[in-house]
Amino acid sequence: MRIINRKALHNYHILEHFEAGIVLSGAEVKSIRAGRIDLGESHVRVLNGEAYLINANIPLYIQASDKEYDAGRSRKLLLHKDQINSLIGKTSGKSVTLVPVSMYEKNNRFKVEVGLAKSKKEFDHRKALKERDHRRRVEQELRGKE
């Protein structure tokens, strides 16, 4: 199962991809396996030499008994020190940010695909919409001729 952050792909040009582990509780894992996660407003920030996933909304698992659960808490990402230092160097002083592109399960552990992203301009959004509409029309014409 792969949960894709479509909002990030729409709003940003993804320049580089990184894979990171994530620290989750048991109830969060069960909730993610049920497909209940929202990465739309989330981003990654490096604080005190550690990377955190901020604003990722993982609702409480239905059968969990934790009444003090915070769905939008910051979750630590597991990266090597040299990867974190590289991310700090790439994001400092530039107009790029770190956004989660997708979340998936690999060898029974959840991974977050983090993208080094640059914001799209308004004309980039229009250009992408035009290209998508054009591709859709071409595909419809090809299907009609068969």
C-alpha cells in the first residue's frame, strides 16, 4: 500500500527524493494500514539535528483506547546524520522546502518518501492542467478509433 501526497505533487516541483523511516505508535500503524492518514498539509523540518514530520494527520485507530491521543503531533523521521546535514545544506538560504511525497510499507516497516521541493508558479499549474487535458483527449481519441 502506498499513500501519495497529491497536494505536494500539485504544488511543488520535486527535485530530489529521500527515503526515511518514521517513529510511530502501534495504534498509528494500524490506522495507517487502514488507509487513514492525511499528508496534504504536512512538511518536514530539521530541528536540533533531527528531522520531524509536522502536521501529518493520523486519526485515532477506531479500536484504540488512548483518550489522550494527538492526531497532528510531530513524528520523528529516521535518517543518517550525513543525510540530515545534507538536507540542512540544501534547504538553508534557498527557496526549497522538504515535503513528504508518499508513505509506504517496506519489510513490515513504514517509510516516508521525502522530497526536496521548489514551489510552482501559477503558470506552472496552468501548464500542467493543459498537458493533462491534452493527454486525456488523445487517449479518448485513440480509444474511440479501436
